[in-house]
Amino acid sequence: MFGLDWLVLYKISFSIIPVLLAITLHEAAHGWVAKQLGDPTAFNLGRVTANPIKHIDPMGTILVPILLGFLSGGALLFGWAKPVPVVFQNLRNPRRDMVLVAAAGPLSNFVMALVWVLLGIVFWAVGAYNLVIGGWLLESWEMGILINTILMVVNLIPIPPLDGGRIVTGLLPPKAAAVLARFEVFGLIIVFVLMLTVLGRVIEPFLIYFDQLFRSIFFAVTGLR
């Protein structure tokens, strides 16, 4: 048990920076786009920032992931940040702009995954993987790609309050959008139940596709396999 605890702590050590960046910049992207489209609410509350403290939800960002990590030996991680507040009525074109605000989160994760690919190329170019901490850097690099891929794909699931649900709500005709929006109250419960049952099998092909896409860029530049 003692050895397992140290293994979990090691996983947390190389995961914490990629995970915090992925969650923080995802939420900040929502707020930044909302400000550009007429709603400064998140900006005025200090949420358009790379400071993770502003986005941390004590339960969803800290307690739940740590408990699940220890209970599952690091195999199952699930959590969330504080949602960025957006005042629908402040947006210049509310239905269209809400789609753009929602899409900003997954898009930011796609961009961050590409940034981790670039960092991996830099680490390789300077020989950082041959240093004493090379293994830790490699684990962090892999986690950076993995966590951003997961956040992007999971958040695109069309269930409110996930970003995909809000994107679909904004694209549907008003009556159909109102029906889908009613599920928002139960959205996280539905997603959690799906995670414990069929969600993994449903999103696995998408995770594999994007993970291979990002890694193929790294391999194409470095010539490694």
C-alpha cells in the first residue's frame, strides 16, 4: 500500500501542472471570448486569468480528483473548475455568441495540446529527455497532450452544461433548444453515470484519433518512433 501511495503521488507530481493549465486556460478562454462579444462579467470578476486559484472549485478541482485518484490507484480522474459566469443578455447576438463562448473552451484545449507538442520538440532538441529529470518531463509532456485531448473531447459531448451541450443548444431551433436546456440541472450527474458505464467506449475512438494526431506531429518533426 505504501508503494502504491508513492506511485500515485508521483503521478500527481507530473500531472498537476498540465492539468491546472488545461483547466485554467479552458475557463479563461470562455471569459475572454465573452468579453470580446459584449459580456465583461467574467473579466470584471477576475476570471480571465491564468491564475488557477481564480478557477479552483474546492470540491470539483481538488477533493473529488484526489479521492478518485487514490481510490482507483490513479486509474480514474474526474473533476471540474468553477464555471465562468456569462450573462446571456449582455452578448451582442446571444444565441450565436453563446455558441462561440462555449466553443472557446474545447478550442483552447486543442491549442494547448499543440503547444505541448511544440514543447516536446523543444525538450527533444535540447536533449532534456536525457537529463536526470528526463523521465518526469516526458511524463508531463504526455499528460499535457492527454489531459487536453480528454477535456476537449469530453466537453464536446452534447449534454448541458458541458460546452457541447451549449453549442448544440445555440444551434437548435428555440423550442428544441429549450427542451435540451432543461437537462442542464442533471447534466453532471448524467455525465458521471455515463463515465461509469458506456462513455469510455463511446469517446475512445475520438481520444485515440486526436492523441495520434498530436503525436504524429512530434514524430514527423523529430524523426522518432
